[in-house]
Amino acid sequence: MGSADWMTRNLDHRIEVITPILDKDVYSRIRKMIQFQLDDTIKARIIDQDQKNNYVTSSTNHRAQLETISGI
């Protein structure tokens, strides 16, 4: 797990740290939090080829912030 994205400003002017997640329970909780973010349909957006930043439309409501608070 690490904190950086692969942008020049992060790699050239900072020290970035990564670490393995060895505890299975911690790993499971982190994966669950990531899945909440990927499933979000409230604040989620799609950037298309024209760089338009439209909200995701869905028939289900998944709010990552609330699911993170109540689901962990």
C-alpha cells in the first residue's frame, strides 16, 4: 500500500513510502473500503474522451462515505 500516484511532481520532489499489508484482517478491511469507493453511485463521475466529467447514472444508490462509516 502506498500514498503516491505516478505523477512527476510526486516522484521527483518527495519521498513516497509503500508497505505490504500482512495482517489478513487489516487487508480485508482495506479491500472493503476500496470496494465501497468503486461501487459509489452518488458522487461517482466518468471522464469521457472529450474530458467531460459527468456523474454516473445508476438505479442503485451506493454512498461510499456512509457505507465506509457503517460497514467497517
